[in-house]
Amino acid sequence: DSGVTQTPKHLITATGQRVTLRCSPRSGDLSVYWYQQSLDQGLQFLIQYYNGEERAKGNILERFSAQQFPDLHSELNLSSLELGDSALYFCASSGSGISYNEQFFGPGTRLTVL
Amino acid sequence: AQSVTQPDIHITVSEGASLELRCNYSYGATPYLFWYVQSPGQGLQLLLKYFSGDTLVQGIKGFEAEFKRSQSSFNLRKPSVHWSDAAEYFCAVGYDNDMRFGAGTRLTVKP
């Protein structure tokens, strides 16, 4: 158990809909990272927040957005969903703002878009 | 362009045999290097990391990796594989606040 929690574990929705994925980092960790894992794209970094502020941006679509709240939990919002958005979404946390320190991964949220 | 390459998509080894998983990177300078393991239905777990110093790094679960600057490689090794090592292994490279993962190598262990 990494100490990172993600909810929900599974999510099934339809195209065009909007969903919110939630992540609670390890106690004391200030950084939260979001990743998308799909069969064709592999593991893709989406975005990083550090202590409430966006720190780094990866291959995140304009339809996706994220935020980190004062209690350090984070939410990833996916809107206008397409079939291709079906994937595993991982959240990771680390103690510092530097992305290349050790990251602790949550169990993921499996999103299925029908 | 910066990249991380894991040339082997799938490797099968017999239990008790040795293992080497390959990782090559393309960066302008020496990045920070990591190996993660992902068991089915789980998130990624860090096996080991290299920042500087001794180029042979010991990790958890009996794994080790060797950084070779001249070859831009960071290969993961284990002298004797156990059935529980069956999983997906990811090499990751971090540089200048950018973290990239390889495509992964799926390891199957034969009894």
C-alpha cells in the first residue's frame, strides 16, 4: 500500500459526458501527479500540482483539467469524453516539487467510455 | 528529442533463471533514472533509482541496475527470477522537472 488513494476504482460512462477522478496523496506529500495509461499510448504524464499550484504540464488535452485543494487532495476533470479516453488514470505523489524524485502511485481509476 | 526506449515488449524466462531488462535513453545530459514495477491491477512501485555515484544500484526484491553512460543505458537485472516477479516493468527518466516512462516490458515467468 503506497498510501495514495484514488476514487472511484472503476468508472463507466458515455461519450460526451464529464467525470471527476479524485486522489488523496500520502500524508505530508505536497506534489500530486496525474498519468494516463492506455494500451496504445503507454504511460503518459498529464499534469503535476505542487502545494496547490500547477507545476508542470504534459500531454494533457484541453478537455481535461485538474486542481489541487488546500487539503492537498486533487481532482482530475475529464469532459466531452470520447471513446479514446478509456484508460487507467493514475495519481502519484511525492514529497517535493521535483518530478524526478520518487513518486508513489495510487491503484488507479479505470475509466471506460461507451 | 528526449526519449526512453525499452526495446523488449515481452520477455519470458523460466523460474530460477537470470533476467535482464533493457532501457536506453536519449537526453542531452545524464538524467535521473528509475525502474518501476506494475503488478496486475496495481499501481507502479519503485524498484530502484540512480541519481549519481556508484553506477551499480541495488533495489528491492533482489533487483539491481547498472548505469552505463557510454551506452546511455540503465538495464535492470535479477540473478534468479521468482514466479512472483511476473509483472510489467517500466524504466523512467527524469530531467529538468520532466519525467518520462518507457513503454514497459511485460515479464512472464515459466514454472
